Amino acid sequence: MYKNFFYKLKIFFLRILGYDKPLRLALLKYLSLKYKRFRPHYETILLESVLEAKKIGYTKVSIIELGVAGGNGIIALENYKKKIQKITNVEINICGFDFGEGLPDSDNKYDLPFFWISGLYKADNQKLNEKIKSKIYYGDIKDTFKEFIKTNPPIISTIFSDLDYYTSTKNFLNQLPEFKDFLTPRVYCYFDDIFNSNHYINEHNGELLAIKEFNNENEDIKIGKSVGHSSDFKFPLGGENLFMLHNFNHIDYFKNINFSKTSLSLDDKKVDKIFNF
Ligand SMILES: C[S@@+](CC[C@H](N)C(=O)[O-])C[C@H]1O[C@@H](n2cnc3c(N)ncnc32)[C@H](O)[C@@H]1O
């Protein structure tokens, strides 16, 4: 029990003292790890994307989670959906996509095969389906996304991507140009696997490589990331993973969504309100 106790204590203190974010953030992160359905990042990304969809004039949107596993993400989304539908009057259609047998086999070196193991995250699909109202498409995302599109779903305003692999993410992204009319002008994209605490993930593998290649291969749709900024306050725990997909040729791309009343006149000393709902 006390094996290497002092060495562990030393590493513990080094980690605490060297942690370069405020410790209150560590507390929020800890709560989200301990309580798997406490996802302030999911809630605020969902909220902002639906508020934007409403400003453009959409009355229905689709929210998709890629990689569902046991379903904690979908259950959290279903909970947040109730409140957000109420305050926005926008109907939210949630759909999930999962292989259904845990992670698929992979022989691709960019999938972090030393870290993500085939079959990992296999879950009880039936148990989940009894608990939720949202539809989950089981199978490989390269086939199931097409199936979903065939149902003529409401326009997609948010993508929560948690497929772990480079190949799976790439197979999904590659379909977007063909189905770009099913995407809002700007789609809020949360990519879960852009960091791991051993620093294995970077722009040469996993989701980041898939995004980089997608951007190199496409002109009309780009997926980008804002710079880290002191004005970034809307997405607790989400800002680092949030990317914005710009669907540049969308018919509504130029539609004004900035209803701010803030004046920059010298006579006007009031600031605009913080909440936009
Ligand atoms: C980390 S888990 C998802 C966890 C879930 N988002 C959550 O928050 O609890 C990753 C999932 O991605 C799914 N996945 C990976 N590659 C896939 C593919 N090509 N098609 C469909 N699902 C895939 C796996 O089946 C696995 O269940």
C-alpha cells in the first residue's frame, strides 16, 4: 500500500504546482470526469449553436454525436435539449452514430494503434436504446451517415465528434462536401480527441490529422480553430475542443446574425448584455 509512497507524493505535488491552468478549472474538469453526464462543454456548445440557428431562421436542427459507446453523451444531450428547446423554440433532433462493437479493427498507424484497442468501449446497446429517445445508427460511420441523410433530417448545426481514430474521423469528414446542404452555414464541431495527457496526439495523427487533410482537400468547407483568447468565456471546458466549420457557399452564409445593439459612440457608455437569450 505504501510502495513508492514518497515518490508518488513528489510527483503529485510537482503536477499540482506545475499545472498551468487555475485550479478551479481542474475542479470542473474533475467533476466532468467523475460524473460522466455533467458536460458543461456539451451544454454550452449546444446552446450557442441552437441560438445561432434560430437567428438564421431555422426552426429545427439536428445535433449529431459520432461515437456513442455507453451513451453518457447522448443522455447528457437529451437532458440539455429539454431546456434549450424551451428557451429557443427550436426543435432539436439528436442522433448518434456508433460502430456498436467498441472500436473497430485498425491497421492504420495514424489511428494511435498502440493506444486505442479494437473492441474498447463496447457497450450494452439494447440497454441504451431502452433509456433514450434519440436514434442511434449502428455500423461503420462511412455507411451510416449516408443512411441518416436519406431520412432527410433537419439541418445539422452541431457535431460532437468522438470517434478516436484518424480513419473513422476522415471517413466521416470526407462525406461532408457531398452533403453540404444538410449543414448550417457554420457548424459547431466539438472534437474530443485532440489531446491526451501523454501528448501522443498531435497534428500528425488522429482527429487533428484528419482535419488538416480535410482542409487541404476542400476549398468550400473549412474547419478551423480560433486563437486562445481572454474574451473566450462562452464555452466552459469546451473552448479548447471547439472548431468551427465554415460552409462558405451556403445560401444563408451572408445572413446577418449580429443583433448586437452596442454602440461605439462616445455618448453611449452602456455595454451590450452578456446573455443573448
Ligand atoms: C470514446 S467512444 C465514444 C464515447 C462517447 N462519445 C461518450 O462521450 O461517452 C468512441 C466510439 O467511437 C466508435 N467508433 C469508432 N470508429 C467508428 C466508426 N468507423 N464508425 C462508427 N463508430 C465508430 C466506437 O464504436 C466507440 O464506441
